Amino acid sequence: MKALRVLNNNVVLASDDRGQPVILTGRGIGFSSQQGKPVDSALIERVFVPTDSPEHDHHHDPDRLGEALALISEEVLEAVVSALSEVGIEGRESTRPTLAIAVADHVAGALERARQGTAIDYPLRAEVQTLYATEYAQAQRLLRAINERVEPKLGASEAVALALHLVNAGFVSGDLSFTYTMTGVIQQMLAVLRERYGLDVSHESMNVARFVTHVRYLFVRIQQRQQLTGQESTIGKGIREYYPDATRTAEQLATIVELRLGRRLSEDEVSYLALHVARMTMEADSPAA
């Protein structure tokens, strides 16, 4: 790999063997690198490969990402990337530099608050634990791994914020406000299902989990402007005919999405939403084993 730009002693913007830009981090890697010259591979600890398309967000270009990494203290960045690797969220080569940047930036702020004796009670704890159980479990492991590497130790409530960053990593923009909006919309949707069908949406239900997962991927498609085909498919028509009541509910849920995000759902998106609504109601109607 050849150095393109030395950002600081520990961060270098380089090009790989295919000429694609990558961000390299490692203790002292910038000190020994020169523009246009090969980078000492022995000094490379992490390789960040930006894959975000510039047309989606100009803030995700390699130069800006590299500069953002360079602003984070060496100790915090090393603690975070090592912890991400230890718990299996990221490896030595990462295609999600925005995740490391977001988590490291959060940890830096949390450490400063801890030194000042300031505690934050995150209001979304219950929602995160329920809607994003997998990411919350990952965040708890990540927090333990980070705490093995930093002082002072961070409080258990920081797992909530870390979980939201892990959820947010699935979106192109990297804007955490979109994840907060998604969380609110999912809660509204579940409230509609609870009120309309008398469903207990708080218990551990496979169909509730499937519904939440479907809605999360729906949000990804909305944000990337890649909804399922705008023309209703044969399968979509079949779902609507077979589940008319669930379809009416799905149309109500689609209205919530449109009001909150300003995006109208395609006919097929509404149909597949109806399918998940139907599954939830059928599970509720099934007699207990």
C-alpha cells in the first residue's frame, strides 16, 4: 500500500493494490510514512475500507473519514477498535469506518463525563432492550471489552448508546437521528397492533422479532431509496386478498411511516408488512401448547 496523505502519527490515508483509497491506523504509522511511498506493513494495525457511495453522503469520503479518525485520541481509538475486534463485531479490515468513528467519539465523550462525575440516564433503555436485543447483547460485550482498556470505567447504561450505534451502522447516512426516528416508528407500530388486536408485543415472540426485523430492513430500503417494486406483484396481490384485515392494518402502519418520514410505501412493501401483521395475529390466536 502507498501513502497518499499522512493525517497524524497514527493515521494514514493510502491506496491499496487496486488503487482504492483505504485508511490505515497503527502506532507511529504516520511518523514513518511518506506520500507516494509504500507503507510499512508491520505498522498497520487496522485497515478501514470506505464503501459508502459519495452520492449518498459526501461526509463519507475517505479524506473526511480519515480526518475524523485522526481527531480521536490514540488511546480511545485503539481501545475501541480492539474491543470491536475482540467481540467479533469488526475484524482487522473494516468496511464500516463510520462505526469505529461513532463508537470512539461516543466513548471519548463518555469518558470525559465519567471524569467529571456526570451520569446520563438514557431514556430508550427499555425500547433498545426489546427492539434491538441482538445489538444490545453485543453492546454489553463491547462495553465490557472497552472497560478492560480504559480508565475510568464506563457505567452499564452506556450499553444503550452503544447498541444504538450498532443499529445505526446498517444505514448509509450514519445519522443517529434516523435510528431514533426508526425506534419511535416501530414503537408506534407495535402500539397499533397491541390496541387493534390485543397483542402482547412485549413478550418474547418469534413473530414479533420477525416483524421488528422486517421493519428494520424496510427502513434500510427507504433510506437507500430501494423499496420493493412500485408495481404490485402477483404475490403482493395474493397477500392482500388472503389477509384483508391485516392489509388494512398495514395500510395504517404505512401512513405512520409516511407521516414520520415523508415517504410513501410501495404496494408490495404494504403487502409484505400485512403478511407479518397476519403472522403475529395468527400466533396470538393459536392455543398454547
